[in-house]
Amino acid sequence: MLRRLAGSSVRGRLGLWLLVALGCIVTAFVLHRHSCDVGEGEKVWQPELVNHARTTPEFKRMTEWGTPIVWSDTLDPAQVDSQDAGGPPLRVVVTVFAIGRYLDKYLPRFLGTAERYFLLGYEVTYFVLTDFPSKVPVIDLAPGRSLVSIKVKKQARWQDICMDRMKTIGDLVESTLTGLADYVFCFDVDQYFTGPWGPEVLGDTVAVIHAGFFSKGPLTFPYERRPKSAAYIAHGEGDFYYHAAVFGGCCSGVVNATRGIFRGIVRDREKGIEAIWHDESHLNRYFFDNKPSKLLSPEYSWDPSMSWKDVPSVRMTYWPKEYQKVREHP
Ligand code: UD2
């Protein structure tokens, strides 16, 4: 009896050990499977995780000289508060040139999408600078928003159309807008808004980093490299490559920038030289010497031929370049 009891207790303990061992094996197996599942799951959901990871550590958010670099997920709380504080809405002027064929082809979409996305709730006045004011489309504008067409001379060369914008904008802001606008934004017309622009974009001098060069170093930037030009930036110098398609700021910021850029253009004209990328080269020189107070990421003027996955959220997209169709002179 005792032996049977002893035998059964030994068998019982053995069974218990076997059960425990089996349990351990099953648990280990399940844990192993589970960890494989987690691993595979991570792979499946990687884009989201990578987005979270990328928007925080991978994008530079501050320049070496302390200027914020605004990505679409950045909001400047101080500015949000000032807009929400119950004071009068901020007054923002948009300048956009639509000369020759650029008017029909690009202006309607530029304006239509601006009404959907650009600083909603603000007082926005569009200044369309064109050789053909009667062709400016009539579009529905939200309350507090208006449009003014201004006739400008059509230069024969597209290069001069682009460069002379700097003088026209400087004159307009200095003569008419100072005191009437809080901020001025200057846009190329061959682009359209694809996401909201909020108070995060406002600053005293605002420049946008060119989509084609945001992940590259200054040695690759197409700065003007001839020392003879006022736009010259030496190899090894430079901060970012800025896109002339979007810039802005407060009135004095825009007057100083456009005057400074145009001074460089005039100096080059006097020497019979034209910078490699025209106003854009001079704009890059100006913002190298006079650091902008805010930089916008390339999401604010995006090249659609690049993968959207390279940035969190595209806020403005430029059209594919169709120079033969839209430029009237080579
Ligand atoms: C061009 C030049 C670049 C620089 C830049 C100015 C090339 C490859 N690059 O790039 O060197 O000068 O312009 O930002 O050529 N516009 C008109 N009518 C015209 C021409 C221009 O309204 O006939 C206005 C319009 O708002 C346009 C802007 O000027 O969006 C810039 O011209 P663009 O779009 O032809 O020049 P972009 O950006 O391809």
C-alpha cells in the first residue's frame, strides 16, 4: 500500500514535472511564435511607425543659427494663441504673377486651392499681377477675402519677367501695403495648394527649402559660382538651397528681401551678367547673408516627381514644367 502510494506519488510528481516541462515547451513555442508575429506585424505596420519615428528625429527642426524649420506637423503655439485671442484677424497679402500664358493655365487652380487651404479665417487679399487683368477668373471668395488685379508690363524675356517681380513686389509693399498688411506671401503661379497652411507659416522673413535639395549638402546646391556675380556663393559656403517659388514675411521683411535681391540683379545687369538661376540665385545669396527668421520644409512647395513618402504631408505641389507650352520666348 505504502509502496503503491509511494509509487503513485513518484508517478504523480513525474507527471507533474512532465506537465510543467510540457507547459514550458508550449509557452516557449507560443512566445516564440508571438515574437515572430510581432516581428512580422512590425514589418506590416512599418510605414506608420517609421512616419512617427521620422517626423521626430529624422527631420531637422532648427537651423544652426536658431531659426525654426517648419514641417507640416509643427504649429507655433504663440502664433496660434495670438490668432485665437479674439483680436482682429491678421491681414495677409498674397502676390502672384500670371503673365502671358501662365494666367489661363495656372491661375484658376492656384486661387481655387488657396481658398480651400491658405490661412482660412484670416483676412487674405490676393494681388494678381498680370498683363491681362480682364482675364483674371472670377472665383468665389470666403468672407474677409478679396482679390485685386494689377496690370504690369509684360517683359519680352521670361528671365526678366521672373527677375523684375522683385522690384514690383518691393514697390507694391512699400507704396501700398505697409500698415495695411501684417504679412505678405509671394508665390509662383504654377503650383497649387494641397493641404492646409496655418499660422505656423507666418514669420518676419520666411523662405522655403527647395524640394530638390532638402536632403543634400551645400556642395551640390546650384548656387551661382561665378565670383563676378552679386549672387556668388563660394563652394563650401551656404546653408540651404531656397526655392524662389515661395517666400514671405512681414512688410519690412519682404521689402528688405525684394530690394536686396533686386539690387543684386541690377548689379549683375550693369556688368552684363545673369545669374545661373536668375532671381532664385540672388534670393539664395540674400538669405545666406540675411538669415530668414523661419524656414518652411519642402512640403510647402513640393515636386510631385519625388515620392510623397519622403515628407510627412504635402501642402503645395508644383506643376510639371511645360516651358515650351507656357513660355512665349525661349
Ligand atoms: C525659373 C528658372 C529659375 C528662376 C525661377 C524664378 C528655369 C529652369 N528656372 O524656374 O532660374 O528664374 O524661374 O523663380 O527656367 N511667370 C509668368 N509668366 C511668364 C514667366 C513667368 O507669369 O511668362 C511667373 C509665374 O508666376 C511663374 C513664375 O514667374 O510661376 C516663375 O516662372 P517659371 O515657373 O517659368 O520658372 P521656374 O520656377 O520653372
